[in-house]
Amino acid sequence: MPTITLKLELYQPTKFKQAMYERMTQINTKFANWLLLHPDVNKATSKIFKEFSDEKFPSAIINQT
């Protein structure tokens, strides 16, 4: 079966999404820097984010951090 290549046009994110991505980047960077100083960094899970902030943040991003 031959391979079909599709070229998809990607839309520019809205200003709201741009602001949201920027905010998430800032929170994630601050959390990562805070986490480096945490005594139990090797045992860290997404639950440890609650020690850092009461804000809601996607657990997938927290776990990657």
C-alpha cells in the first residue's frame, strides 16, 4: 500500500491560549526550581505540588517535571 502524505495547515493559537501557555510555563519553571531544593525530590509525585501551590495544574505536566 503506498504512503500518502498530507500537509495540514496549523492555526495560530488564540491570544487566550498564548497567555495560558505562558502562564503554565512560568508556573512549571517555578515549580521545577522549587522541586530541585525539596529534600525528598527522588520520591516526588504530583501530590507534592500541593506543598508548592494551592493552584490547579495539569498532573501530566507536574509528573513530567
